[in-house]
Amino acid sequence: MTAPEESLGLLIGRVAKQLSRSFDDVLVAAGGSTPVWQVLRALTGGDHRTQAELAAAIGVRQPTLTHHLDAMERAGLVTREREDANRRVQRVTVTEPGQQLFLRLRRAAASFDGRLRAGLADADVAELRRLLAQLEENAQPD
């Protein structure tokens, strides 16, 4: 008797955890982490300048982001400044050391992406993206 096939949800969850761990290991080796990469990427690549905008862009709650920003500010990677018009709003800016770390992490992330794409044609990657988007949509509550 053969073992039952692993459910698609369990398979994807297991693979996602492995990819996440491997990606974080690559970022740690480059001097960062997944949360640091997400924050620097959002700050460098978009108009996400307030903590609320950053939290929404990254997909975390504001207290979680505050925890990461506290550590990043202590490390000299970002600065935060309260707006004069609304003291509850804090603007976040990448420092020069933060920009340098962003560049190192971007290279590490690109290298990891290249590893993931090994043996896959561009059409395979496009189909994978389409399938993952469909699965994400299917997983939404009714």
C-alpha cells in the first residue's frame, strides 16, 4: 500500500517554511535579516515614509514594525523623526550605513533568487507566479 499523497496545503506550507529559513540564512550571512531587508526595501523602493505606511507595505502590525525599527535605529540603519504637524506620525529615513546594507542585502537576495530559478525557464517562473496567485486567491475566506 502506498502512502497517501501529501495535501497541497501541507506541501506548500512546508516548502514555504524551508524557503523562508534559507532566505533568512542568506540575509543573515550578508549582515541583515528578513525583517531588515523588508524595511530597507520598502523605504528605498517606495514612498513608504511613515511607520504606518511601512507597516502596511510590509504586511506587519505597527508594534512589530516598531520593534524592528528600534533595533535598526540603534544600529544606525534608519532615523525616525516626528512630524511637526502631527507628533504621533514618525517619518523613517534610511541612513548611509542603512543604504550600504540595503545594497549588500539586495545582492544576496538576487543571488538567492537565481538559485531558486535554477533549472526553470522564464515560462516556468511565469506559470509558477500565476499558480501561486491563484492559490492565494483560493485560500481567501468566502
